[in-house]
Amino acid sequence: MDPDGKSFREAMRAFVGNCSVITVGDGDEASGLVVTSAISLSADPPLLLACVNRSASSHDLLQRWGRFGWSSLGAAHQAVAERFSGFGGVKGAARYEGAEWETAVTGARLLVGAPAAFDCTVDEMIPRETHSILIGRVRAIRATPGAGALIYWNGAFRRLD
């Protein structure tokens, strides 16, 4: 018998995931989410890949806006991760509160102090089952050396200083 979704999700918690925030939209349409499925796709040209749940509020915004920010999270960014994960029912533009953001080349927002942050345009969104594979073309890069990292492992955010 094939494994069910619950057992699959539980097994996936054993993987260490790098935590990143994807930001999208402006004003009343500002939102974003935490992803642990974000990776490099290509260095030449610079492309990133992330998997986004199709039921996430940010999914349709990514298609509509065509641009997004991708900020890896540092050791000091657990509160950002919690807000963008929707802890306490935080939604939309309220997710940006309590952190400093800069507007990048495309107009997307990047987290100030992120270990690495990428300003991207949507190159392609490929629907697969419950998620879409988001491919982003990098338009600008910001980096903060020594910011540490925030990871997700065994159901919790953890700091790497």
C-alpha cells in the first residue's frame, strides 16, 4: 500500500530545511510565505526554484504580480519565520511588521540583514498535484555575511549562529 500524506509529511520533518521567505505583492495584496523547498536551479543564467502550495494565499499573487523577493533567513529571524508561517493567524501585509525591508529593482521586498536575498521575476510556474514549481529569474542579489541561518527540522525552527 502506498504511504499516505500524513506519514509522508512526518517523514519529511526529518530533513533539515533552509528557511526562506518569499514576498509578493504590495498594499492590500502584500503577502508571503516561508519555504523550505527553495534551491538553486541554475547559475548561468541565475535561476531559483521553490515549491509553493497551490492553496497558499501567495500562490495566485505570484502569478498576478510576476515578481517576488526571496530572502534566506538568518539566526535572528525566527519571528519573521513565525509571522510568514501564519502563527497566531497573521495574514497578508501584517506579516511584514516587525522587520526591516528594502525595495529591490523589480519592486519586490527583500529582508534587510538576510544572509542572502534575491530579487526575482517569475520565469515559470509548473502545477504538480498540490503545489506549483516556481522558477524565478534573479534580477538582483543582496548578501549579509555573518548572519547565521535559520533552519527547520523535526517540526521546529532552529538557529545556527
